[in-house]
Amino acid sequence: MSITHQLELFIDVVQQGSFAKAAALHDMDNSALSKQIKKLELVLGVQLLNRSTRSFSLTAAGEEILSQAHILRGTLQNVQAIADSYQSTPKGLIRITSAIFFGQQYLQPVISKFMKLYPEVKVTLILDDKRSDIIADHFDVAFRIGKLTTSNLIAKKIANTNFALVASHQFIEQYGLPSSPEGLLSLPAVIYSNGDVSLDSFDMSESPNSNVMKSYKMQGNYKVSDVRTMLDAVRDGLGYALIDLFNLEAPIESMGLTPMLTNYLLSTKETGIYAIYPHRKHTLLVKEFIKAVQEHIGEPAFWEQHISDYHLMYR
């Protein structure tokens, strides 16, 4: 193994905070990675890490060499990016991450077509509702739903978020159709909650003809971290839910659901669906994949058709 590759491993051990996580990132055995770091120390003639049974820390030499290793990695990535920009067709490896439901429902169909169209492309797809570190985990592109946060990453909006308050026909038969947000809040809710994302409140106008917005806190005995399970619970009549339309796999009528309070203004809270990537990762491969996802989703997104006349609702 070259010293360049060993320095890459050294960076990842420090960034991941453990040998095990860094080894998993490179699909290596933990002991094999540890041997490579020891070989690097032997070649350089200095100790890079102070090791204990459960942790490690950088030595003074390790801190300086880590800084230079980052510069080397950046240079090599820039060289690869320049080479990639001269390719006529996408090829190589692309590492992608997204939330589980979005990846299963919308990315997998694109990946299937993309890999058939470009047989020299290799794809690694990591699905996790908990947000990963794009840089540290070597992702080329991440698909994120929500509000943008300030970072040094590039964000490209690929679709709007479109919210609706929905309940099953069974639920409405039991509780009636509420005519106001206050009436809705008195009913049980099914709440999506996973990590730092929780759909347990919504911003809605105080009356149908008002632009004055108010925040409403939902009350529910059932919180769930999976989109499909949440919708199954709503269909079973356990409660109503606040959903983004991309959560719908089929027209709402066929799912036995009804949108509620559609004559009120419902805020999207400045959220959206974005493709996020490091600036240096905007290669032909990344660019064409994001384009393929956008074309698959459409403008407006095809899931808006799952609720008839949605463009007239919540306005």
C-alpha cells in the first residue's frame, strides 16, 4: 500500500474517531487498518497517535502531518476532478446518501436506469434517516429534506416540499372533520420523529382568509421513526398526521386518506428537497446523476398529483 493511501487512512481514523469506523469506511478489517497506520509511522519515523485501550490522541508530529495530509488529499481530489471534467460519459464510483424512504422510493428507480445507461458507473447507496457527515464519510452527494443550514457545501434544490394534514376515512367517521386548527389539535396525532427531525407541529393561518400565521403543537400517543409505518398507522385510524407529499406512494384516495383544513394557509417553513455536495465533487458523474433525479421527479414533482387539485389547497 502506498504512503498516499496510508495517509488517507490516517485522516479517516482521526475524522471517524475510531479505527473500527474508519475500517468500515474502507471495507477493511480493523487489524489490517491498524497495521497500515503502524507501517506509516515506521516509514515516517515518528509516532502519529498515542494509543490506549479505548481511545487515541494525536501526537505533536501527528497533528502537523495530519494538516499536510489534508492538503495532499485536497490536491489529489482536485486532480481527479479536473480529469473527470474531461470525460465524455459518466464513469467511476459515486457514493450517495439519503433518508431511507426517499432513497427507496425515488433514488433506487433512478439508480437502476442510470447504471444500465452508464455501465462503467459504480454506485454505493447508504440509506439512513440520521444525517451523516458528507465530508468525513466520503459521500459525493447527499439528498436532504428540510431547511438548509449554513455550511461550506453546495446545495441544489431539486423539489419543493408540499405539506398536507391527512387522516383516514375511519378516523374522520369516528371524530368528524375538524373545521379549525384548534379543533384538529383536540384529536390524536401520529407523529414522525427521527433524530433532529420531528413533525410534531405546523404553522397555519388563524383563519381561512388570513395571512397571520400561528404555530400549532400536535398531541399524540404514537411517535414513529419510519415514514411507511407512520402512514400505516394513519390508515389504521390511530391519528392524523402532517406529511410531505413525497411520503405518498399512490394517489391519496387509493390509500384511504383525506386532506384536512385545505382552506387554510399551511406553511412549508422554508424547507425543500436538496442535493448537497462538496464543491470539488461536482464532477460529470455527480452532475448527471442529480440531473437524472430531477428529471425523474419532474417540475412540479409528480407526487403533487397524488392529491387532486393540490395546487388550489393550503393557499
